Amino acid sequence: MKMTMYIDDDLLARVMEATGATSKTKAIDLALREMDRKAKLIKLTGEGLGLEAEELKDAVEQAYDLEVMRNLEKPTHYARKSRPR
């Protein structure tokens, strides 16, 4: 759809830089899609997935302890492969 709009040039330039958009149209499309995504996320979190508070508490394993799980993890070591010369 083609339309005439008045958009702040500096704001549009910042959005283009932040998103890597190569055109004004792409930047505006990305910005609109992001606002739509954010609004849906806010609505979803506000609804609490349709669960009561007690149901949400029961959805998480009581014995779950993130700190303990992190301490049990073995660190991953990455090494460079030797290249033939």
C-alpha cells in the first residue's frame, strides 16, 4: 500500500542503522513488525497463559535449583584443530 507520511528523518536513520535495513520501506516494515510482536508478547504475559497462580507455581519443578545445575555442568573447552602446513 502506498501512502504519504511524515517521519522524523533522524529517527528513521537510527532505525535503519539499528536493524540493518537497506531501505526506508524495510526499516518501517521491521519497526511495525517489532511493535506488533511486542504488543502480542505483552498481551500474552498479561494473560498468564490462562493459568491460575497456583497452576503457574505447579508448572515449575519444586526441586529445580538453577545454581545447583550450573555447578554440576562440566565446562566445555574448545580447541583449535591443527592445520597441516
